[in-house]
Amino acid sequence: MTASPAAAASSRLPNSRQLIALIGIVSLALIAGAWFFELALHLRPCKLCLEQRMPHYAAIGLALAGLVLARSPRLQWLVLLGLAGLMAWSTGLGIYHAGVEWGWFMGPNDCGGAAAAATGMQDFMKQLQTTRIVACSEAAWRFLGLSLAGWNALASAGLFLLAVLGLLRGRTAVTHPGTGLV
């Protein structure tokens, strides 16, 4: 008897721990990429750029904690649920920021790059002359028509789908322990 296509696809999916690790590693790579663009290519992030990093920082921490502490299928399922939520948040932020860049949405009124606090009036005047305010509505870099915000939205959506697939696959193991699906 042959297995159904759904069962075959399910067997090719990484297990819950592998999915948790994959989502954490990809989030780490996205953060490393953001820091590379900022530090090596000198693309200053705007307020929304910095906000888009938050779900990935949290995903890295949750994935690490999940890999160390989540030994049972139920705990792994909860970690995947948390990762799915974080990636949904990241996808939403990426879509919103890309929409601001394309002029589809209004950006925040206070969207500008962060600057170090001035220690005196001379430092403040110097900062006014040399600091470039980064607007959220201007894409600093595009590849294949998408800005970094757009690429973050796509990557985060992919990670969200991986987490959801892991949740759907792990649901059987959580509700019916001993099935060996996780």
C-alpha cells in the first residue's frame, strides 16, 4: 500500500526541533544581514527598520530557549506557536514598512534615524550639520524591485509558514501522544 501525498510531504518536513532551529538560524541571518547593511554599507536604519528587527531578536531567543528547554512535543509545539506569532508580527511590520516606502500607507510622524545624545551645545550644533535623518518612506536599497523591508516581509512570511506547518504536523502528537510525528 502506498502512502498518500500528504503523508509523504509530512515525512519530508523537518521535525519540530529542526524547524525551531531553522527559524532561529534564519532570523539570526536576517539580523546579521541588517547589521551588515548598516555597518559595512553604511545604510542607516529608520525607526521602522529598527522595529522590524525586534521579532527576529525575540525569535532567536525563543528558538535558543526552545532548543535547550523544550524536550516534550507539547513544549516544542508551544515554541513553534510563539515563533509563528513572532513571524506573523514581522511579516506585518515588513508589509507595513514596504507600503510606507511605496506610498500606500502613512508612516509614523517621528520616523527618523537615531542619533547619539549631544553632550553640549557645540556637539548639538555639529550633529545638526552632519546627521542625516532617515525617512521611513525612502527605501535605501532595492533588489529585484523590493526594498529590505519587502525582503524581510517575504522571509518572515516563509518562516511563518514553516512554523504553521510544524504546528499542524505537531498537533497530532500533542493531542495524541505517542504517534511519533514530532
